[in-house]
Amino acid sequence: MPVIEVSGVKKYYGDVRGVENLSFSVEEGEIYGFLGPNGAGKTTTVKILVKIIKDYTGDVRVLGKDLREWGKDYYNRIGVSFEFPAVYSRLTALENLEFFASFYKRHLDPMEALKMVGLDKEADQLVSGFSKGMKKKLDLARALLPDPDILFLDEPLEGLDPASARKFKDLFLEMKEGGKTIFLTTHNMYVADELCDRVAFIVDGSVRLVDNPGELKVKMGKRLVKVEYVAGSEVRKAEFPLEGIGRNEEFLKIIRGHEVRRINTEEPTLEEIFLKVTGRRLV
């Protein structure tokens, strides 16, 4: 069974829509991308799933149980890292994690969690002196403390340098291989494309489309092959329909008789697909 099942969920803030007729499911051991522009309902959805918002209508089941039936033990099964780090500046990195670890029945060793995010050498430094990226790492370490079955991440790579972002991507993929489930909200299509098994497009409080990123590109691409080749002293370009490419005489003549510098299929980005499906941009 799915680890997260959402069916017909509705939440309004007075007359302002949060989510409406929201339905989707997340399988165990997948990285599920939740993509949408500001105001689409991403934050409301996550707040419902982590039991911050409780006055919604509709059905939500997490880990095989109605979300409303979960008590405090729910937080021993999930980890949460929002876009803005929730850490204490007047404590050291290690003191932060030791404090948060006291909330759980079981947890990782705080130093091990710091090592996982690359902050073990800064364990005894005050967080007040940390950069935005270091605070982001510490917040992720906090989310990892309970060794959660489900990890909720909101813009997890925001503010990180490329090397740290790569380390985190590898960590998320490793967690997935270990059977963990990751629910990821982001504006970054490159992150979603690289990490997610499936992505959901949310607009105006409801999910418009759910699919694998690679499948979306195949279904919505132009199905063209582009060739860049050398002819005499010139670099030329040509494109051909993908269908029947192995029998296309003009294409075969080029690749047999010229130096080919580049050959690739025409592939839309997730952002282009999002715009095509929803009519909206992600920002």
C-alpha cells in the first residue's frame, strides 16, 4: 500500500483557497516531487501531512493509518526540513541536535547526523556564526535524527554550494535505496529531474498531472534528432524525425560521410512541460 494517500482534501483560510479536491499517493521508497508556483498549495499540503494544519476536510492516510489517529508517536516516524531552518543560534550545532534528540524515543547519534551532512568539524561552533548554507545543513541533520520512514523536504538544496548540493543529492538517493520515502517540494526543475521517481504538478490547490520525469519528456518531446557535423570548413546542423531514423537516407549519409560533433534528441525541460500542462510558470 502507498505510504501516503491523500483523497479529496480541502483547506481554506477564510475565503482564501489553500488546497481543494487534492488527491495523490506516494509509494514506499520513492522520491516524490511536489512542484508548483507560489500560492499553488505546496506549503498547505506539507503542513497537513506533518499535522500542523488539522482543520481540513477529506481523507489522509500515512503509513497505513488515518492521519487524524496518529498521536505524538507520529513524529518518531517522520522528519521535516522546511525552507527556513528551525535551529537555535545561541547553541552550538551539537547542542542543537542533542536538544532535539531528547524529543524522540529513538534517534541517531547527534554526531553521526552532523557527519552525514558534513558538519562534524563544526560541531562545537555557535550557530549564530553559521552561513545560510550551514544552517540548512544543520536543519537537515535535525530532520534526520529520528531515522525517519518519511522525510519531508522543502527546497532542501536552497543556499548550498554545488559540492554540498551534490553531497545531499547522493544522501537522498542513498536513503531511497535504503527504503526511505522522500516527499520533496521545490521550484528547481533540475533537482526534481535528477532525483524524483515521480513528480506531481500542483496548480490552484489541486494536482494536474503525476508521472515519471523521463516519461514526461518522451511523451511531450518533439521526437526529433539533431545532428551537428563538419562539412568542409563549416559546422552544419540538421534535424530529422525520430521515427524511422535508422532508415532515413539523408541522416545515414551525414553520419557515414562526415565528422559528427554532436547528436541528440530534442527534449523539453520539466519547466517547459509544466508550462504546457498548466499554463503557469513555476515562479
